[in-house]
Amino acid sequence: MTTRFCARACALMLAAFSVAAQNTVLSGRVVDADGTPVPGAAVFVEPGQGGELVRVAADTQGDFQLEGPFTGGVGLFAVAPGRSFGGVHLNLALGEREEGLRLVLDAPSSLSGKVTTDKNAPVAGARITRIGLVGPSKVGIPLAKLAAFGFEEPATDREGRFTVTGLPSGGRVAVKVGHPEYAQEAVDDLVPGNGNVAIRMWRGVTVRGEVRLRGDQSPVSGAAVILRSAQPPHDSAVARTDAFGVFNLRLKPGVYLAQATAAGQATPGWQRVTITGESLETSVHLGLAG
């Protein structure tokens, strides 16, 4: 019995060691524009647009380390009180070690503007779900996901006005706007400090879809669904399935590539979805396999 128990315990330890050995390790330092360390900065990893954020705090020297099964396109960014967001976009292989990374937090600036319909009526309750830092650093900042960590997701007021803070001074950014009654809209090449940004939204087409296992056709709840435009700049919309494996969002007419992921499973490649605009609704069915 003792020998059998030891064999089982050793097997579990070896399995755990094997998983840990496959983890990707990211380490570096958070500094300000002058190169001074920023202690206690919040550092985040976004393992793909459909992945959940992972957070650590930089130590007293501004140093940080994150470890996990990060692979493919990964966003690494940081923020601190009185500083802007800053980070880098990485393309990683599982088990890779990226050391000596520097996340630069600049002096903070803001961006303000108004969201309207195609008939120039203000859109209240539109959320600024994501910002993209495109210069000097390049990384996406998922404001919608940061709400779970106590950050405020910017939204338009009754007059359609909004303000986004924490943007790096002297850089350039893109913003993504979402609303349940309108198609997602993205605007790029914006300069922080601009107080008159104009964003227009259209009703678009409702995309109703479901995600099921390819084997027994059971619905998959909590799956992340990404629909990426096939036309430049290849903007992406993200949704999650409910308890019945169903998701809903609105998109402008065009050609999209769809993919769903959940708990180690994914659709086999990207599925082509064409939204013509000839009908008010388009159906999408995605199957997951191990």
C-alpha cells in the first residue's frame, strides 16, 4: 500500500512539474518616462482578447514577474496612480521566457468627445470598451475587463459625451465603442488631449449565435466568441455565451472570421461569416472540439 501510494504521489508531482515547466514566464520593470522605477504599479497580462486578465503588483523596485500558460498574441500592460497606461504586445510560444521587459508609464492625458447616431442624435450609455495604444508603445487596454479590478469603464452620458483618462501624453490611441442597440464602432489615430472626438454609430445587424460541442452537440456556456473583420484594419468584436451556449451582438455588414474558445477547446480554425445587411439578423453556429 505504501509503495502504491508513493508511486501515485510521485506521478502527481511529476505531472504538476510538467505543467509548471510549460508555463510562460514574463518579467521586467515598470518605470516612468525618466526611467525611474514605479513601485506598486498594477501589471496585467491579457492572454488574447477572449482571455481573462491576470494581475500582479510590481515590488518596491518596480520589478514584476508573471507566469502562466500564455501563448500566441498576448498584451502586457501596467498602470499606476498619476501615471498613464503603458505596455507591449508580445507573440509568445508556450514555455518561453521573456526577461528584461520595460513598461513605461508616461504622464497621463485624456480624450473626450461625443457619440451620436447616423442621424446625429446623442447615444447615451455607449461604453468605451477598449483602447489601443499605438504609439510610442503598442498594446490593447481592455477597459471592460478592468472593471472587475475596480477600474471605471468610461460611458457616455445623456448627451452622448465621454472622457477616457490614463492615456500617454504625446502618443496616439484608438478607441472601441460598444452599445447593445448599435454595431460596435472603432476609431483610430486619435491624439490624447483632444476634447472634440466625434464617433458615429449605426444600428447594424444583429448576430445571434450558439456554441456547441461537436461531439454530443451540448451547449457550451461561458465560451469566448471572437468575430474579426476580414477587411483592414481587421477590427474584432468579442462576446460570451450564456448558460444555453447562446451569444448576441451587433455588427456592421461585411465579411468576418469567427472563432470560439472555452476550457482548452476551440473551433477548428476560423469560420467565415458574411453579413449582407439585407436582413436584420444573421445566425452563426460554432462547434468546439478538444
